[in-house]
Amino acid sequence: MSLATPPTSSVLKKSYYSADQSLSLGQLDVEKIEQIARDLDISASDKEHYVTGWMGQNSVVLVRNYQDKRGASNGLVMSRGQRYKLSVQAIKFRIPKFLLWMTLRRRPRTMSVVGYTRLGAQATGLQQFHTLADKSLKQQLENDWRELNDYLGMACWQMENNQPMWRSVQREISPQALWYLADSDLFSGKKLQKDGDFEGMWTKDRFLGRRTGEHAALLISWRDEENDDIASYLYERVTATQIRLSLRPRKEDKFYPLNPFDAEHLQQALSMFKQVEPELCHNKIRA
């Protein structure tokens, strides 16, 4: 069976960051990395916290004020599937006051760390980018960084413009619609496959599943070519006035709620919902 990828939609706008205007990894300094961390942070807290976004099926974790024995760090960690991680962080080292006095420093030293960590059976510790000897690997990481800059640019534009994609999803997919569509006759009289607490079928190169009841939900799955795995969007009725939209990047993963700045996923998820809605009900439901 040939499984389709999500539809291509209109080009999303960007602010501040883009692939064609990005610095190379070797040019990143502390100020630039800390600015990126501030731009993407949706929390006003100065305490240690993390925000996970999604660039395709690859997690992008915003690290804010992470504390360990070395000191405090801010930045991003992107995981390319289950193969490797690219880490771009600014670290302020923790140095006892008496050592600062002895070295005539007023403040602890802060430095940028750009690193690569291999995952899987041949996992490695963090290797700094400038020490990597493999030219093709360094080029791949540079390509990842350019792609990340496009992601950051779209995220910043959404946040600066009152989250239009997030508001579109909330407007176009109502809790009432999910409740109604989960009871569609499309699921009646057929042998349905199970996926956790969902049941459904493959239709038009996608798996369309449902969960009925108070927390009704729809599940749309497709084959992700990059990871050769099944990715899914989950549309859930949380309350009578609230829905939740989540991504499952791989079949064996859990579901991760999408953020208001995950612009491409929000756009794709809404487009896919609109494509399957006529199959479930000829009369479109709108709250």
C-alpha cells in the first residue's frame, strides 16, 4: 500500500530568521544563541524550563536556564529522528566567588557550545562541532541549522502576529464537530483495526481512526518518508469548549501536544482534517 505524506499548503511567513540569512554554526556566539532562546520562549519564567516544538517529525527543545554542575545553559537541542542530536547552547559556567576574585573576574565566563551527539546502538557523547573531522557530517549539520532557522522564523512570525494558525485550528475544528464526526457511519459495518484506544481503517492512503465518548477524538496517520515510519495527528475533544491537537512522530512514540508556534504542523493538520471531513459527514460541522 502506498501511503501519502501530508499535503503541501501555502508558504508561511517568517520573522527574524530564515535559511538564506542564517549564520553558519561556526559563527554563532553567545549573544545570538541567547537571543534565539528568548525569541522562542513562550513562558515568562526565569526558572529552569523546557518547551518542545516540532520541525517535521524532529523535536526542537528550547532549553531555558538549565542547571547542572557546570552552570546554567540556554539554547536549542534538535533531534534528527532517533539518529543524532544537534545542540546549540550558551553556557554560563558556575565558578565559586573566591575563584572569580582570584582570577580578577567580575562575572562567570559564558561560552557558546555547538555539539553533535550520535544516538542509537553506536551512541556517543557530545562532540563539539569544530572538532568533527567528517566533512559530510558537518555539512549535514549546517543543513539542519538552515532548516532550523526557517522553523524559527515561522515560529516568531506566528507569535508576533497573534498566532493566526493556532486561531484557525481552534475556529475550524470545534469540540462539537469531533464528537459528531467520531460517530460517523463511515466506521459502521466494517472490520476496524485497533491502534491503542482508537479503531479505524486505511482510506485513501491514510489511516483514519476514532475514539467515541465524552473525550471523542479523530486520528489521522500517514507514512513519514524521512523516518520510514507512521506519523499521526490526534484531534481531541478535551471539554465542551476546548480541543487539543497532538503529534505522534513515530508509531511507537507517545502523543505530543503541538504549540501555537508549530506553524507548519498546524497548517498541515488543519488541511488534513478538511480533507477527511467530507468522508465522515457531507454536512460540514462548525461551532
